[in-house]
Amino acid sequence: MRTLRFKRFTKLSVLRGVTRGLLARFFERFTSQLAGNKVEFPRPDRPDEEFFKAVAALLLSPEELPDELGEALFAIDEMTNEAGQERLQTALAQANAETNFDPAVSCGDMAMRTWLTEPELFARAYNEQQLQRLSSFEYFGTRFQANQRKPLASVGNEMLAGIRADLDRWFGNHNRGEETTQISRHEFDGEWWFIIRHGDTFMRTATVERQETTCLHFRPAKDDVVVYSPLHDEIRIHAATKGEKNLYRRAFGCWLRGDGEYFSERRTFTLEPLRVDGPMALVWNGGGSIDRIILREWEVAWGGGHKEVVIRRADDVFAAIAASGRKGLGEGGELVRAVFDVYFAGVKKPRKVQVRLPNALKVGRHCDTALVQAWLSDKRFRDRENSKLEPPSMPLAWPLASARLELEPGEATHN
């Protein structure tokens, strides 16, 4: 169950940016849900100051709102900023949608009007903006050489329906609910992004109302993401559990490449360039908007029966090493994790980037990923040989009838 907290619409300065007529039209869409609800939309004849204060006060208690209304208003609130306005303007222009926005239209007005007049376009833009915030992924490459690979399948409704059916089967067998999966596909920076919404494990929580305690039973929704990169012929996955990551790895391998074990190579990154090249591994002139990179933290695993690890931190690790007279990051052990401060042009505050072996990358924002990956590839932090191969031709189709994900032994039983 989602806890809604509006970031902007509880502020009068932002809320006044939405015309009263649009707010009235929005709440009219939920007349049936509001029937019998103690939440009442302010009377339209109230003066502006009273009207907007009353709306803001209403939004301070989002738990009182009907679920559908709260979710819709939360999405509009999230798009009421400069980034959301720019994304909506781009989406409207690309769709050739008829608009008559005033050049000085506020972010709130644009978000509300787009939700009312172009709901599908708004939902797509909102989903894309949410993707920008994802930062942590595990990578899975192919174990096949270029001449052994099957053609890449085209992604259409039939394929998405097949993937959804396979995921539903696994989720149903693992206490995530029956037939809860929804999949949408987007394209960013030459990659295919698949948003996967599905049911999570059932939850129970105590609720209190007027001295009466009851137990609320519900199945929350959960969003995961799978990204396919044609350049590296690999997928990366944003999901919480090992079982879900393995499910997506096998399902997308099966449907995109005809082999459930196609994406089974986890050895994606190496940190040895930090030892071999030292500070030069952080100097990159590959274009884009990266000004400088600083190593802030590194972790070495020594293995052995006690699984010893050593973690070192500094404002600038290489500067600290030079000041102390030490030689590099030392010999012995395996570099397994590194944290960097990446300074982007025009941004004073750096954004964190973390690499954890063998295949995890965490960046401050998704939109930083392309540049960060370019730096990692150029400076040989990418460990897989096939990352240097030519990207596969796309999108050639192969028979979809052969794409059927089979459950592994033991996966057909409830856990």
C-alpha cells in the first residue's frame, strides 16, 4: 500500500498555479468515489484565498482521499516541476496533440490539463519520469559469441503477452497474486526499457479509527524494470529479490533470444584499472558533460575462512595516497567495490556512482547512466569481452512458438 505525501500541492504558491476550473474538472472525475466520503471539495463560490487554502488543507490528509483520486493527484503533483513540464511539452509535440497553452503556462496547469485531456500521453510521460529516478541495476550478459547468437526478436504485443503469461505463472506460484502482471515498453538512449508492475507478497497492518483497531489486509503493487542494451547485448535488472531477478533474466532471454540461459554471464565489471592506471583511470575526455571524477571509497576482499574485507574512505583517495607516500591501492586481495564522486558540467554538487563486482552499478540518476557507462567502457572497467563486439542486428524475428519459459525444478510449488 502506497503512502502518499504530496510534495508541491500542499504549498499555496504551487497550488495557485493551477486554475480553479481545472481543479473543479479534476474532482468532478471522481464524483462517484467521493459519494459518501467525508472529503468535500471546497465550494466554487469561495474567494481565491479561502478556496486554495481549503484545497491545500484537504491534501494534507491524503489517507482520507479515495485511492484512485489520490494516485492520480500524486502523479500530477510529481509532474508539477520544470522537468515534468519539459517532458510533457516534448510528448505533446511528438504526438502532434492539439494544445492551446499560454506561453507562460504554469507547471501545475500543464500537468493538470494534460492529465484531463491526454490521459494516455500523460501516463507514458509520467512513467518515463519515474524511470529517471531508478539507479541500481544488476547486469547480465550473454555467454554466446557473436556468431552463435540467434537473431533478436522484435518486440510486439504478442511477445509482451507471452512474457506476461510466464511472469504471472511464477508470481502466482510464489505468493504474489494471480494474474497481476502489467508490462509497458519504452525506448531511451537506444535501449529498451520494460516496466513490470506486479503484485507483491500479501501484507497485514493494524489501522486505528475512533478508538477502534482493525486489521487491514492487502496486496501491494510493486514496480520492477528490465533494460535490454543492443550495444552490449545484455540486460540489466532493477528488482528486490534474487528469485525475481532470475525470473526476469530467464524470461527475457527466452523471449528475446530463444534461450532461457542466454543472459547468464554475470562478470560485467572489473576494478583493476584503479590499480593499473591509478588516477588516470578517472581522467576521461570522451565528451558529454562529465567534468571530473574522484575516487571516494574502495573495498578489498581477502577471502579465506573469515571472509575479511578492508574498506578505505577519503575525500579523494588518490590524493590521500599521494600525500602519505603509499604506492597505489596496495597489493593482494580483490577490489570488489568502489564509490566515485562524478562532477557533471554546470552542477556544483557531485553525484555518487558505485560499482560492485561482479555486475552491479548504482548511479545518482538514470539519465547519468549513458555517460557513466561510456566512461567505464573506455577506461576498461567493463570486463566482458563481448562488450567490445559489434551490436547485434535488430529487429529480426524468430518463431515465437519456440519461446516458452519452463519453470526450474521446485518453482512450481508455493513458498
